[in-house]
Amino acid sequence: MTQKERRLQIKARAKKQLKQSSSNPYLATLVFGLINFLMLSIFEVYMVCTFGLSNFLGNEDYIGFYGNIPFQIIISIISLLLMNGFMWYCLKVYRGEQNNIKDIFNGFSKKGLKLFLITLIEGLLSFIVMIILCIPMFVILFITEDNSAIFLIVFLLIYALMFIALLYISYSFRMTHYIIYDNDLGIIDTIKLSFKMMKGHKWELFKLDMTFMGWLLLTLITFYIVGIYFLPYAWTVNAGFYEEIKNENNVETINGEIIEKL
């Protein structure tokens, strides 16, 4: 089966399973979106009440961003745990398993916290890569002094390398979300298994993601209204991709634990 045929097969199954889901995936998406919107609204109201409307709208004496980092971190963590639960919900939809809208809250669990730690590791690794790649840029800037043309070329080259490196890291970690759901492996073993499963499949998944660019644009243009259909479809397709490469890598789930087939 070619990669294109596999993409079409996964998408066809995802559409079918979304229609046959035991709960309404679009209603689940709406609940997921409303919760995130509500958290953002609470944050904005808090900022206005704390610093005043004029400061909130951007006066130069506004210090709210730096003064409320803990508040923003809390919102980000809650959003991440909700996203994890939503992705697991879509995995159950793709598998045709019994599901419920309340499944989107399953990210608030031990597995969800474990995945949060994995996300921190991914972020730290990405940050280290960015720092490493920035060092030669600053060295070139110091050496070339006023030669802006050379610096611009080096900057664009390093920027491209950084983009590729961050994509590589992101796609290598991509399957951790589903591996955590399926098993009781430790954090490091989960990351290792994700890297193994994504070996030779990063470009394939990237191309799959690119097929959703039109939907993403429509979602932005319609102020996320189209996202009520797009998000469950996209994440159910991603869950299907996980199922495909899990089978291809001779991995199966027994009693909630992923093992390699003999």
C-alpha cells in the first residue's frame, strides 16, 4: 500500500467512525473549545480588574504579562491536559470503542501528568537545540561586524536548520500521546518507543498534516466555527495514523501494556 492509499484509507475510516461514534464528537469539540474560551475570558477579566482597562489594552506601563506568569502557566497546563484528553477521546472514536463526552477530561489523571512531563522534556530539548544553533549566528555576527549580507545569509540558513530540527523533535515525540494512553511504560521508555515508531514515518505524517492546511485556514477565517468539524476529524485521523504504524512496528497492546510481538 502506498502512502497516499494509506492516507485515504485512514481518512475514510475516520469519517466513518465519527459518524458511528457512541457520543457526538462535534459536541465534545464544542465543550472542549468553550472550556478553553472560558479560561481565556476569565484571564482577561482578571487582567482588566487587576491592572485597569487602559493598561490591559497596551499602555507602556503595563506589567501584567510578567506579573501574572503563574496564572498563565496554570491556564496552559489545564489546556494541555484537556488537549490530551481530547486526543484520547478521538483515539477511542477511531477504534470504535464506547466513548463519552466526559472522556475529554481523562487528561486530568496520572497518565495526563506523565504526558505533561514528557511535553516539558520535549520543550527543554527544543530550547537546547535553539540555543546551540543560535551560538554560531552570534559568532558570525561578531566576526562579520558590518557585513549585513553575510549575516543575513547565515541567519536564514540557521533559521532553516532550526525549523527542520524543531520539526524533527516534534514529530519524534508525536506518538507519546497515544503510547501513554495504551500502556504503563515509564517516561523515558515512552519517548524511546515514540522515536522508534516514527522512524521512517516523519515525512509521511508531515504530508498528512499538510492535507489539513485548507481546513486550518477555513477554521481561522470563520473564527474557529469550522473547527467544530475540523478538530475531531483531524485528531481522529492522527489516531488512525498511530494505529497503522503501531501495527507496522509489530507492537500490540495486552492488558493496557504495549509489547513488541515476537
